[in-house]
Amino acid sequence: MVRQEGDTLRRYSHVGTGNYHPKTARLYEDLGLLTADPQVGADLSDLFNRLSGYSRRETYRRLLVAPKSLRDGLIARINKEVQHHRAGRPAFIRIKVNSMVDEAIIDSLYRASQAGVQVDVGCAASARCGPASPACPRTSAYGPSSAASSNTPASSASATEASPRCGSAAPT
């Protein structure tokens, strides 16, 4: 939404994880962010122009957009949290996804967890990372009552038995 405020135009943007469907709301949560951040608004305008064919822009100021910047951007942010932890600053990673199968991202999360960063991974479906242990990120199945604040390992087999990475073994 663009609104005239005095002499300037201000963008208000909503970014969400889903369509807020009432049936799926019983199974998992959709998250939304309403922001007036000018960089996010400009990025969203650029992204929609790209999707509609009016722009060839592939880089953005704040957004991570697949396939160009999502993996590298997430790994860079994970590594930044490791740097914060090593410098004695607060460090925490919480990622909530429908599924997690990208090995480079999973390996980065393992390394962050092993470095001492608190890592909370919420997966609604399949994941190739194992249950919580000192050697690997905490995983949690999420839904309306367990959402992102879950302190328990995933109880769903799909979240803990999807690959040989399950358990406390570190990736190689």
C-alpha cells in the first residue's frame, strides 16, 4: 500500500508465509510482517515488477529471493550469528519452514549449533536434520500450540527420521 503522508509517499508492506486459510490454520501457523521499512517496500515493488516482466532486477536490498539470493543469504546470516556468539554478543537462530532439505543450509545450522549458538528449527513437514542434542540444532514440529516457542524435540517421524543425519551425529 502506498500512502501520501505530507510531501512524501510512504509504502506499507505485508509479507507473509501463507494465505491465512482457516482449514490450514488448524494445522500450522502463518506468520505475517507489516512494515513501513522503505527498503522492504522498494524491494517488494522491484520484485513484483520482476515477476510481472517489467524489470530484470535480481538483487534486492533486504529480501532474500529464491533462487538467486536465498541460500547464500541464509548462510551468511547463520554465519553472522556464529560471529556474534564468538564475540560474546547474544546469538540466536530461529527458522520456521515447511520443509528443510538443503544440505548447505542444514550443515550451516549444525555448525552454528556446535559453535554454541542456540538454534531452533521448526519444520511442518520433512527435515533432514535430527532431534535436539548438544551436537545439532533443536527441531520442533510446529502448529497452533507449539509454534516457534517450542522447547521440545520434534515428535513427528518426518521431522526426525528423514535422513541419515538424524540423531546427534554431526555432518561430515
